[in-house]
Amino acid sequence: MRWWPRSIRWQLLVGLVLLEVLSLGLFGALLIRQQAHEVHQRMLHRLEHQASSMALQATEALQQQRAAWVGLSVRMMGEGPSVAFAKVTDPAGNVIYVSEGEPEQLTLDPAEKAQLPMLDRSVPRVFAFGKNRWESVKAIVTGTDLRGYAWVETDREWDYQQLDSILRSTVIFGIIWIASSIVLVLLMARSISRPLAILGKGTRALMSSPEQSSSFPLPVVVENEIGDLIEAFNRMVASIDEQRSGLNDTLSLLDSMLANAPIGLAFFDRRCRFVRVNQVFADLTGVSLSRHLGRTLIELLPPAVANELEATVARIFTTEEPVRNLELSGDKGPKDTPWTWLVSAYPVKTPPRQVRWAGVIVLDASDRKRSEEALRRTEKLAATGRLAASIAHEINNPLEAITNLLFLLRNFCSLQDPALNYVVMAEHEAQRIAEITQQTLRFYRQSTQPTRASMSELLGSVLSLYHGRLNTLGIHVERGFDPEMDLFCFAGELRQVFANLVGNAIDATAAGGRLVVRARRSRNWGDFGREGVRFVVADTGTGMDAKTRERIFEAFFTTKEVVGTGLGLWVSYEIIVKHHGFVRVRSRVVGSGKASGTVFAVFIPDDSGLASQPFSTIESRLHPGAGLT
């Protein structure tokens, strides 16, 4: 009930007041009823007496031949406090004397006339008439003659005043009784509520700050059962502090291990609901830590993985035996990349030796899987590169002989058209073969020391390498670089950078697209106007969204599914950092309302001190992702 007070003091007070009000109300009702009955009985007796007295006085006055005394007796009776009206009538009911007014103006009420035939000369008659009006009548007899009737009507207000007086006395008594009871209850409730308030305050302090003991022990302010309860509570708090002091170190150690363990940890109940996880596990699932508690596996993990892991947890509760090195994998993880987990599960038993929870240890083996796959691909690429270099080297020997034979045919055999044209075409194709083999050897035989290299030759060799693909796709190439421009750099490594950028641009560009490759002298105004060369590789391909653009330089991140290794741009970025350079990327995807495409802008400083500075020293001066936009 909302209106009922919560504190003991006010509960006692309200309860006692309600009890006394009800008791006094019942007592008052009974008292008023009894007093009303007694007042009524007294009123009847009084009317009989008053009517008999007035009739006797009238009889004596008539016997003494003093009729005027009858009128005097009527007026005297009318002056009584309990009499409303008095009168004397003749035997026919005609009014002769009245206590107030003129007799000629008054007549008997029909109810009064109806009483005349029922009157006994010797006994007065009391009757009610009108609206709560009571009257008594007595015959006036002298000898055997009926001389008239004496009438007396009572004043009901006088009777009601007596009842009101009794009611007022009862109310005053009730107020005094309730007030004294309230004072008594307040005094008694204070001795109860005060120690209870102290005990409640201590309980709340223990609940809000279990480790704070500054509020204890609680003061014992009374010597009764509540005081004993407070003392027992103080002993309980002291015992809890002793036990907590022994558990805090263990809990802190376990919490630290759970929070800082480099592996994912999770605990489940028998309904396969999470009861606790650490941050590493939350990072693996891609769901915030707070959303795990109370949820099931099927709510947070892919159905296939959730079902397998749920079956493992159920087996832990059934067999009470641990499960080790269970491999789980999926196509899409929190970073939208394939993932692999190594899962071990074990039972967590309570002192009665019953399995209370199932603990799960998760080790993210995704990077290891990707590293192994990348290593296998890299080994294949390295073997292919060595094989290509060997083949290119072996091709050069017969190719040189073919070139010499074609030269002899063209200059000493006096060939005529169209045979001479066929020889010239053969020489041209042989020269193309020689250039391809030369570029292949250049990619494989990279220099270990920086040198001053021609940028036109470097960029031209990259475009020559992709000449066939560019022609096949009909991609228009726009070149813009000075043939005389050079740069102090690791030429082979920069060639690899631009080969990756050009190759990615060709992969992203549809047939009939456009590829722009430019290079010009520039300055890095963010580094005291440092001189260098700014390269631009731009395409009209499909472009990249913001999420992809943020991750293009991560190792093993690729959008080419099966054919990509995710190492090209990562290695390219490392090479750019090695040269003290930076790269900026701008891209718009198809359907953005504007032309799509991607622009890579690479700045490489012309640093002649590059050879004398170790790569590790250069790398330590840069923070991860420096120069990326």
C-alpha cells in the first residue's frame, strides 16, 4: 500500500492512531446510543410527571374556585427549560390556557384530538406527533367530573444538548488519549527506530562499499535485543573483512590474469550462456564486452561455429573431461577477413566436485594461417622468379644468335620485298623478346646499395612489363616524366613499388579505361622544403571505399580473393618508408555520382645519405602509418 509508511516509528504511530480512532469511534457510537435511549426514557418520565403535576395544580385551583391559578400554573410550566409548550383545554378540546400566545388563536392538532378517546383519567398519556414532537396529556378531574386536559410538549433541543455535551466530552477525552498515546509511541519508537536506523545505515554502507570499513563497528545505543543484533552484525562484518583480506589477493590475481591474458577466455553455464569473458574474447567475436553476459552462443557467433562450440560445452558438462585443440574457422570475422580459432575447453568445478561452469580458451590462429599461406605463396613466387630469371638467361643465348642471323639476312642476302619486311618484323619481335628478358632479370637482380637511377628508364621498364596486358585491355596510358630526371634510390625496390601500383591499377580498370603515370621534381614542404621526386599513378577503375582505403597497407589484406596475397602494397609501403618518403591515396567508388578511380601520390626525397643510414634507424624515426591520407 502506497499510503502506508515505511518506517517503524510512523507505522506504530499510524497504527496506534487508527486503532484508537476506531476504538473511540465504536465506544462513542455505543455510548451515544445508550445515552440517547436513557435521554428518551427520561424524557418520557419527565413528560408524564410534568403533565400530572400541571393537572394536579389545575384540579386544586378549580376545587378552591381559583380559575386564574390554572393559567398561572400553565405559564409557570411553560417557563421550564425542558418544556416547549403547555396548555389546558376543556373536555371538548378547546384551548383555555396557554403558556404563550392567545388561547383563542390555538386549536388542537388532529393527532392530539385523536388521543382524547384513548385517555385514561387516572394515567397520563405520552405520544409522538408531527415531526419528532413528543407530548403528554393528563385529565383534570374534580370528584367525578372531567373538567379538562393538561397538555405538555417537550423541548427536543434540550434533550439533544445533553447528547451533544456527552459527545463533546467523549471527543475531548479521545483527543487527550490519542495525544498522550502519540507521545508515548514516539518515545518508545525512538528506542526502536534509532538502533534500527543505525543498523540499516551500516547495511547500506556494507552493500555500497564492501571494502570500506571506516563506518564499522556500528555504535550500540540500546541494551535490548536490537542491541544484541547490532553487536552480532559488527562481528559478522569483522569476520567478512577477515575473509575478504584473504580472498582479495587471489581475486586480484585471477582478474589480472583474465583481463591481460593474450588469449580469449570465456565461461558458460549449463544453458550455454556467457557468465564471464575477457576483452580478448570480445575482440575476437567483434561484440562489446557488456553484450556477452547472459547471452547464448547462437546470439553472438555464426550458426555453424556456435553449434559446434555449444556441443563442445555440453560435452564438458556431460563427460567432465577437457577438450583440446578444436579448430574452428569462418569466412567473415570482425575485420571482414577469414579467421581460424584453436579452442580448448575444460570443466570448472565447485567444492562439492560438481561442474558449475565450462571454461573455454580461444587462441586466434588467423595470422598464423595467413602467414603460412603467404609464406607458401611467397616461396612459389620466389621459385617462379628464380625459374623466370634462369629461363630469361637461357633465352638470351639463342636469342642473340637469332638476332645475328636476322642481321645477316637483312644486310648481306639482298632480300627483296616482302621477304625483307618479314626479316625486319622478325628483328623487331626478337628485340621485344630481348627487352622482356632484360626486364625480368632486372626485377630479380636488385641492387643492395642505392644508386642514382634514371626515373624514365625505371618507369618505362615497368610499363614495358605490362605492355601486353595494357594492349589487350585497350587501356590508354598517359606518360608524363622527364627523360633526364634521376633519383638517388634503391632502383630495384622502387621498380617493385611502381610495378605493384601499376599492376593494381590495371586489375581495377575495365577495358577502354585510362592509366596515368607521371613523375616530376617537387619538394616536401612539410619537411623544410626537402627536394625529391613526386610520382603519380592514377586510374579510372572501380575505386575503393573508405573502409578498404584504411586497410590497403595492412599485411595480408587483399580484395582480390584467391589471386591476391595481401603483401604487395604492404611491401611497397615499407620500401617508401625506407626511402624517407610518404604516400597519399585518394579514391572514389563506382556509383558515387562522380567519376570513379584511384590516385596514388608517392613522394621520394632525393637523399644522398640514404646509403649511410641503416633501415632500422630510419624506421624508428617514423610512427606506423606515417604519411598516409
